[in-house]
Amino acid sequence: MEARGTSGISMKSLERVVSDKALKLGNSFPCQICVVGFLCGICLTSLFLAALTSIGTFELAAFSFSSFSPPCNSTSQIINIDRKLKWKNKAETEEENDDDQVNLLVSAWDNILLNNEDYFKKLGISKSDVPNAPHLENCEERTRARERLDTRISNHTFPSWINGGDEDNYPLTRSVQREIWYHQHPLDCEDKSLKFLVADWETLPGFGIGAQIAGMTGLLAIAINENRVLVSNYYNRADHDGCKGSARGSWSCYFLPETSKECRKRAFEVMKKREAWERGTVTGKQNYSTKEIWSGHIPKRWGKPWSYMRPTTEINGSLLTSHRKMDRRWWRAQAVRYLMRFQTEYTCGLVNVARHSAFGKEAAEIVLSAGGWRKKKKRSEIEESVWSSHKPWIPRPMLSVHVRMGDKACEMRVAALEEYMRLADRIRERFPELNRIWLSTEMKEVVDRSKEYGQWRFYYTEVARQVGNNSMAEYEASLGREMSTNYPLVNFLMASEADFFVGALGSTWCFLIDGMRNTGGKVMSGFLSVNKDRFWRSGVKSVPVWNQFRFEFSGAQI
Ligand SMILES: *[C@@H]1O[C@H](CO)[C@@H](O)[C@H](O)[C@H]1NC(C)=O
Ligand SMILES: *[C@@H]1O[C@H](CO)[C@@H](O)[C@H](O)[C@H]1NC(C)=O
Ligand SMILES: *[C@@H]1O[C@H](CO)[C@@H](O)[C@H](O)[C@H]1NC(C)=O
Ligand SMILES: *[C@@H]1O[C@H](CO)[C@@H](O)[C@H](O)[C@H]1NC(C)=O
Ligand SMILES: *[C@@H]1O[C@H](CO)[C@@H](O)[C@H](O)[C@H]1NC(C)=O
């Protein structure tokens, strides 16, 4: 605590410091409570107040009690409380009390996330009195900012959704993102020469969430090649109660939509006219073959940036230097990044909850030990305009491991957790500070077995997991639509943000995560894969690895 650092200060200045501090405290939330509620004998109504106040009072108590004129009515009362709560000195009881405080702060944050006004009313405090949570985003505010950034009138330079320097991303990422955005947001949606491609997301039951996204990246390529604005329509995974109003059944429930409201509206009008179809002003998925969608031409207007991508993927101890479908790898990365460029308030909330349940306690410990939480929260200009766009805190460095074992019978070569952990250890040899793993898996067995790796600290979301070997589709059905979409999506976003990633490139899902990372400033963290897809070429003798679509959608030629 702060008292520790003041030993060298003379008594006089110490007194001044303490009085100033106490005076300030007197005006702020904890000491008002201390004065009005606690000290003056009014019954203490809640543990929360007591615990959060305790730091304030303790800090005062830790100084000399008699040496300053009390800002609160009586110093002896402070001592009384001190005695009542048996806080003789900090060292003795540090852990126990800290734990209470941490738990209470975590529960206050819980209730902020739940938007539980009653909780705060009962305690008679305002939400704004609760210390800021460094690991949570103010989703409402952030979404407003993102929506502003996603409109043409704003003055910022596109694309603000790319992190890192050019060398930390796939070649041309920034300019490609900007151009896709402009392509998808024409100035005048009423322009008669505009053409559209309107398509639903794949809805066949066997389609994984990753395959659906991969399908849309193919349609985006077609749209750009044919100079059409891509308008995505029904998204079955968003057809649940979590997605309200017009967001129901739409990608825009999770991410800002791929095109502007005006163009979307216009596309739906145009769609109703038969001539528009005949003239080719609008096309739909039925106008393209499966092959065109799944393995059509990558837009050529940017040349061949994939030809000079530096190899950063390691499989079985060697860097992979070539891939027959490097162009597709590059394009899917660009397209998935564009589609997921900005989270909606809903998605932001989901990730908040995940972050809070995984890191809430650590965040509370940090906040309480930093001590500054008592200060009246006042937004300064630098916070408003400089720090506001910072990402929420997560403990770093973090390694994300995606272990996919579902659909054992027909899945690509599945790697056991041990293989992933061997790669994790390999990264740690180079980066010894790394000891945390964000584990995403649908298999209960994997979570259970992670307990054998005591030298790592694992985080994962709480969700019912797959036991035994029912199919992925059955498992998803058992979770329900909302859960079976939200849970993998949150893991996807966490994996994109992690410092390192270990996965199976042979799975579409990891392929897309890899794409997000390679357009999100993470190229240089490298990628260790437990397997490869069948287009990889390297010195390694190839093992038959199947792309998961082959099973999910047997008609597709990937
Ligand atoms: C201190 O106590 C006196 C009477 O006991 C009261 O009038 C005064 O308002 C109190 N001061 C504070 C800061 O609560
Ligand atoms: C854009 O910037 C110009 C000058 O820098 C300013 O006058 C204008 O109001 C800004 N527009 C918006 C929408 O912020
Ligand atoms: C697209 O398909 C519709 C029928 O579904 C057809 O009328 C139209 O001519 C096709 N457009 C093109 C450009 O092939
Ligand atoms: C990995 O490399 C080792 C030699 O470095 C080789 O013996 C082994 O067969 C390789 N495994 C695979 C799956 O290619
Ligand atoms: C998994 O499937 C295999 C064959 O497909 C079967 O022999 C085995 O009993 C199944 N295991 C469980 C736990 O259902």
C-alpha cells in the first residue's frame, strides 16, 4: 500500500499528505461512507461497502492516528473499526482481507455486466463508484465509436481495424482492407449502374461455423471480381433470441454489416424486380457453382501479394515455404478480417463476459493493489481521445490452443492434447515468460487432461462439452443455437487476440483464426501447427490430412 513508500518522508510532510488524502477521501465515495455510515455508528449494511472502504480506512489507520486533525469526525473511531475488523496490521491479515475485497469487486463487476441495477440500489451506491474494470470494455461507447469509424463521413483514415505495422501483417493488408471497404460502401447506393450479389449464409446442417464463413469469403471474392456489392442475407446462427430486432438472423447481430444500410436496402428493392435478375443487376448464390464459390478466383486487382509472404508457419519442426493455395490463404485472411472488422455491442458483451469470468479475479487484484481506484473517476481528455481505443486488458503473454477432436470418425488426422502441448512447450523454451493458455476445445476429455500440465495455467470458457463421440452437429444441437454460436465465436476472437497460437491448420476453423491473426498484427508470432492441410508442401513427408469441409460438404472441391 502507499504507506509503505512513505517511510522516508518527515513527520510534518507526512501529516500534510495524510490530511490532504483524507480530505480528498472525505469527498469521495469511500470516505463518505466511512463518515456517514460506518464511523458514525449507522449500521453497516453491506459487506461490499465494508470491504471496499476498508482500504481507505486502513490506509488512514496505517498512518499515525493522532497526528492530524481528523477529516472524519474522530480518529478513535477509525481505530475502533480497525479493531472491530481485526486489522492490526496489513501484513498479518493481508491475504484473507484481500481475498474478500477481490471477491466483492469481482461481484460488483458481475453486476455491472448483468446490468443489475437492483444490486447497486440495494447497496446505495452508483455504478460509477465501482472501480473501473481494466478487462472490460464499455460496449455501448465502443460500439458507437466503431459505428462512427465505419461511416464515410468520419475523418479518420481507413482502415482503423488493422493492428500492427505492415511487417506484422500479410502483404498489402491495409490497402486491401481499405479497398474492400470502399467497394462495399459505394458513395451512392441509388446509382443505377450498381450491381449486387445477395446471398444467404450456408444453412446445410453439416456446415460448421467456420465453413459458413469460408463460404462467404468465396462470395466476397466473386462480388469483387464481378464488381458487385456483396449483401449477406439470412444467417441461421444469428436466428435466436440473443439477436434482437433486425439483427435477428443477420450477420449484423455479431459484427458490423458488410455493406451500408442504404445499399442493403437498395439491394433488397432491386431483388424484387424480375428485370434486375434478367439484366444481371443482381445475382444470388444459385448463379454460381459450388466450385466457383469454394475455389474460385482470388481477386487479382492487388497482384500476387501471396507470392512474397514470408514463411512463418512451422509444422513438424520445419518452416513451410510453399502452399499450392497460398493465394486462397491470403484472400481468406483478408476477407474474414473484413467481415469481422468491428464487433457489435452484442459480441462485445459476450467477449466481456468471457474475459470477466476468466480474468476478473486477476483484474480485481491488480486494481486493488494499485490503490488508485478510490480517486474520483473523471474522464480526462487523454482518456477520451487517446486511451479510449485501447483494447481491454488480458493477462499476457497468452497462448491460445485450439484442440479440435470432434467427429473423430471422419475428422482429419486428429492430434492429441500432448501434441499441442509439445508445441506449447516449444514456444515457451524461447519465451519463458509464457505460462498461460487459453484453451478452446469442445471435448471434455481435453479439459480434464489439461490438469496434468501443472506448469501451465489454463483458462477456458464454461460450457457443456462433448463427451464421447457424437457428431459435431449433434453436439451443437444439444447446446442450442445461441450457445453453439456464441461460444465458438468468443473463442475465435480470443484466439485472434492471443500472443501465440497453436492449432491444426488442417481445420478450417484454425485456418480462419490464422487468417485473423495474420491481418491483426500477429504474423511475427508465428504459427505452430500440429498438422497441415493437403495443399502444404515442404520437406516433410506428407501425411494424409483432410480438410474438414470434405466431410461437412462433400460436394465441395477445396
Ligand atoms: C462531526 O460530528 C458533528 C457532531 O457530532 C457533526 O455535526 C458533524 O457534521 C460531523 N462531521 C462530519 C464530517 O461528519
Ligand atoms: C473533418 O475534418 C475537417 C477539418 O479537419 C473538419 O472541418 C470537419 O468538421 C471534420 N468532419 C467530421 C465529420 O469530423
Ligand atoms: C441468375 O439466376 C437467375 C435464376 O435464378 C436467372 O434468371 C439469371 O439470369 C441468372 N443471372 C445470371 C447473371 O446468370
Ligand atoms: C517429422 O519429422 C521427423 C524428422 O524430423 C520425421 O521422422 C517424421 O516422420 C516427421 N513426421 C511427420 C508427421 O511428417
Ligand atoms: C465411438 O465410436 C466408435 C465407433 O464409431 C465406437 O466403437 C465407440 O464405442 C464410441 N465411443 C463412445 C464413447 O461412444
